Amino acid sequence: MYVILTGKRGINWANNDMNIGGFPTNILFSAVMKWTACLFILAFFITADDVRAQGPMNGDWRTASRESAGIAPDPGTTPEAVIQVYAARAWSWRGYFGVHSWFATKPTNAKEFTVYEVIGWRVRRGMSAVAISNRPADGRWFGSIPTLIADLRGDGVDDVIRRIDLAAKSYPFPNEYTVWPGPNSNTFTAYVARTVPELKLDLPPTAIGKDYLPGNTFFARSPSGTGGQVSLFGLFGILIGSEEGLEINILGLTFGIDILDPALKLPMIGRIGAD
């Protein structure tokens, strides 16, 4: 028994041979993988100098800078509620491929920020992956200067802060951490963002792990809450949203285009175009 869907650009299943538009799928898959590998190598060399400029990529992590980058407002002189989301190149070789992301919140009249993030070594020591601290909101990530990717202030933000706190404490992978394809720090950031769509968070394409979905599901809202996505264990998928644009995930690497804020999204390199 077999099924044939005919048409010039149809899909043909017959005698276990699968064709798309007249081309065997094994050839198409091989071509996609080759192009992905070529783009990956090109992105590595393009990214290398930029990543080095962000901060030290080797040395002793215990002495790497965690000081403020001077981006966040001074909580002592900023009475309004503030939510900020940051991303910085990961430590060591991982920084060539992706970023570490986190939330920083400050309720009205609070004198310090609270930072929410997931850190891998905590799991290895038997602790929850979710770290909640009062470290500098815009602190360098072991020498790497962070980039501000979301900033929300003013009326109604205190309620959003409470929801971020609840979402962070209900993160479904508190005892798991995997650099690739997830769950990792970007899985956490994307999870929280989906529960708080007011952030309209567009995570960078270098946020590997953002497409790793909880609950063994293959469908979810996009992290910005403005669209949807299909993801197969964070390895393959597609995302469409008014904030993110169109993104295609191949082996955890994001390729995409943002139409409303014209930009290309590439693995390792990040976003090229309008911010």
C-alpha cells in the first residue's frame, strides 16, 4: 500500500521513496547540512574578533570581571519599577557560539535589583539551576560585556515583576542543564518570557536553547508572545512572530529574517541590521 500526492511541486511517497519537488529527500537533506556547515564555519571566523572584543575568552574564570557595565539605572536614584533583560557572550569557547541571558528586576522604590538566571554548575553541585541574587543587573558575564535586549518601566511593571518571580520559581527544569540544545539559561529566559508576554522579548539568534520547549511538547507561543513556534527538542523547528520575524532552527542554530525591523539573524554572528 502506498500514497502518492501528485503535482509539479508535490510530495511523493511511493515504494518508501520520498521526493519533494522531484528531488529525493536524502539529497535535499544532505545539501541543507552542507550549507549549514559552510555558514557555520564562515560565521565562526566572522564572529571570532567580535567575541574577543567583548572580553577575555580564556584564563581563570574566578578572576574574570563581574562588575557593572554601566548600562542599568542606579536603583538608588531611580524610584520607578524597572525590568531589564540582558545577554552576554558565554564564558570560554562557548562564547563563540552563544550567549548567556538573564532578567534583572527592581520594584518601585527598591534600592537594589534582583537578578534571575540559570547557571549550569549549580546543578552539578546538587543545587537548583535557578539562581536569584542581587548581583549587578548589568554585570559583566565573566568579562563579557552584556547587551540590553529589553527594558520595561513605569506603571504596571510591579505586577509584571511579581509574575516574573513566580515564573522563575516554577521553571520546569530546576535540576537539569545541558549546554546544547538545552535546557540552559536561554531555555529559562524564553520560558519566563512566554509566561509574561508584556515583555515582547525577542531573544537573539545566538541564544542557543531558547527553542527547547518544556513538557515534551512540540508547539508553543514564541518567547515574545506575538507568534508561535514548532520545535523538535530544540534541534529543528520554525518560529513566526511579529517581534521575531521568521526563524528556522537547524541543529539548534538559528537562521532568520526580521521584516518589521529589517535584519538578518545568523548563528554565532547574531543580528545584522536594525536593532
